[in-house]
Amino acid sequence: MTTAPEGVATSLDGRQFRFRSPVGTPFVPGGFVTLRDGASVDATSRGGDAAGGSTGGSTGGEQLGQVDDLDFDGDDTLAGTGKLLGERRPDGSLDTGSTHPFAWASVDTADDDAVELVFRAAKATLDIGSLIGVADVRARLLAHRFNRHTFWCGQSGSGKTYALGVLLEQLLVDTALPMVIFDPNGDFVRLRELRTAVDTDDERELARKDIRVLRPGDAENALLARFIDFPMRSKAAVLRLDPIDDRAEYNALVHLDVKTEAQRPEGIVPALLASNDPAAEELGRRIENLRLIDWDVWAEGRDAVTDVLDERPDATVLDLGGFAYPDEHLVIALAVLDDLWAKRESRRPLLIVIDEAHNLCSPDDDRPLQRAVRERIIQIAAEGRKFGLWLLLSTQRPSKVHPNIISQCDNLALMRMSSPLDLEELGTIFGFAPPSLLAHAPGFRQGEALLAGGFVPAPMLVKVRDRLTEEGGADVRVPLRSPAR
């Protein structure tokens, strides 16, 4: 006896499909389905003809699809839409370049083997966790599609930073793509420390990686910048100089003797003040008032962060949280971004990971140094992709990141997000994320996420796997009273 299908569908263009099914069938937005052309389906189980009366069509063709949307269509019927993902070949593989229209087809929930074909056909290899609702199929990303910018977001407590750590581990294991990580909270400073003994292939691969951690004040691995290497525009930003409003001081900076710059920092201000040049004297007072000489960020003959990046470690973690002065982390960011942009023609691929991206990409902060950093990131977002400079931005609030940066991202990872305004903005920017899946975000548990865009075979809901390395930052626990009290 032939089992009745769960629903019946039609496709006019061979790309999208519409379907109807009885209430109670197991279809869900984001779920994978199998569609079989011209199958023998009892009229009552079809709930009428989805194509508007025709029961013809090709026979025997089997395609895989994904449900995008689902809603009630009467008291006992559901109606939905979806997209076709590929056609099953005779050998059981999936041809993602071949889908076809049909007058009607039976629709059933895809089994685990069929869902696995979707990932194999796309050559998805980065194991990020498990599919929600399909626990036996690993959720995998397409490593080669990190040559596009990625936006990673979720509110506090969603597991965003932990999940980002999982992704970075998998990129280190599965690719040879170097990365630099701007880490404001020390969350990734333990990326080279495995949580358990080395006994798996992934752990062995991680143990072999060259992972550098640069920190302020570290005797061996200090996080430093070299002022003399900055382009003039960035030097002016550090000094809060405008080329027109502060034209005399700016001109003094332009003509500042390189030898003077190369002297010990404590000698620069006295030399300027004793120069008998009013503009140079004003520049000296500005440096003194800003206390730039007291900043620990200056290399003073030691290796700068740009020197380390030139060695191409597998990962370079920049611990930005330990500086004494609030603008020193911006100096590091500007030094790195300027240097990468200046060397862009070398076309050496690099993933630029910016955690808490609102700190560097705010649309509202117009201080000269902040503006210089943001404008460089906007430039990399717009033009860096063709030079191998790829961004991965992580933040709690999309609205706190400049729209010219977010709009250039082709990959989206969304964890728990309760703000309707933020979800509406994400839906507008990332049109490839189905609204029915975005609607899940307020109800996500910790570690659950929607992944959509070029780096996944199809939009999917996932539960992120455990990390292999130690998490650097962690929530502070509330002290509790002794049970005896």
C-alpha cells in the first residue's frame, strides 16, 4: 500500500514552489523536503490541486527543497512556499545546478540522508554544530565563501562570542586563511589553549597552528604601533588636527623632521617647544596636553603589530582591553587597517575579525581618531574583497554599526535578538534571510542561531557545537549565600 504524501506542490519556474498540506503535517519554515513529480496521490490527501486543476507533469523526478514560509489556508489546510535546492541524480547525489518546473508533485519531509546531500553537494566542511530538528546531520559552512564579508550578531547572553570562537577554531582547522582578531574583552586570548588532551584530528591541527597573542605591557609580545609609519591623515587624526582649521600646526607636522620623530619620545616635545617656530611650539603643546608621550602604545624601536602581521601567523589576537588611555586601542586599529590597505595590491588573503564591532564602526562617534578608523573599515568593506581583505564583524546591536559597513556583508549569523527594530533592520539589509526564520530569533536558546547567505548551502537553524579551546572571557557569577544560611 502506497503511503500518502504529506502535501502537494507546484512550481512554475523551477526555482520556487508553492504547496498545500493538511494541518498537522510536520512541515516547518526552514525544513527540508523531498518533492516527487507526478506521483500518484489521492485527491483527498492532496487537499485539491495546488496547480489549479492539472494533475499532469513529468514523472519520476525527485528534487530537494526548503520551506520558506507556512501559514493557515482554511480550517484544516496549510499553505506554504519554498525554494528548490537541487535534483537527485540516478547515483543518489544532488545536482544543485539542475531544478525544473512541475505541474504538481508530492511533498514529504526529507530524511537525514537527503539533508546530508545538501551539504555534500555544496562542499560544506566547517562543522559549526547540529541542525535544529535534524540532530543527526552536522551543520556545516562553506569555507571558500568567507571571501565575502560576514555579520555576526546577537544580544548579550545569546552565546554570540562563544559561537564566534567555535567558528574561528573551525576556520583554523579547515583552512589556511590567516586572521587578525580585534579582541576588546579578552575573549580570544586563550585561542591556543586546548580544553582537553590532544586526541582528535581537529585538536592536533589546532595544536600545530601559529597563534600569537599581543597584549599591552607584555614584555615579549607587546601590542605596539609605530607613529612614523602612519600616513599623514592618520597622524593628524591621532593629534586631533584638521588640515584647514589647524592649518599652522598641521603644516608643522607635515614638515616635522623625520630625525626628530625617531628620537626618544620624551625628547620630541622639548625640541618642538625650543624650535622658535610658533606653529611647532603649538604642536608641542598639543602633544603635551594630550599626553601622547605617556601612552604605552608606541613601539620606540620594538616590533610593531604590523611587523608581526607581516610574518603571517595563522591567527593574531590583539588584546585591546588593557591600555591605560581610552584612545590607544584606536591607534592599534588604525595602524593595522592602514597598513593592510597600503599593502592591498599584494592580494594576500586575510580575515579581519572585529569583535564588539560597534566600538570601531559606530555611525555616531565623530572624534577624529574614531572617524579615521571607521572610514578605513568602510573602505575595506566596499573595496577590500577583491584584494583578499575580508571582514567578520560581531556585535550586539546592528544599529550601532555604520550602515555602509553592514550593507556590504553577504553572510549573516543571527543569535537571540529580541529587539523588533533590530530584526526589522536585519530583514531589510539581509533579504536572503527568510522572514519566517528571522522571526525565530527572540525565542532562540543560548547557542542557537540562524545562518544565512553565501556561506551556507541554504538558510538554517543550528545549535552551535562545543569549543575545542578555552574561552578567554566569562560572565562574573553572582555571589550566593552559604546553603547553611
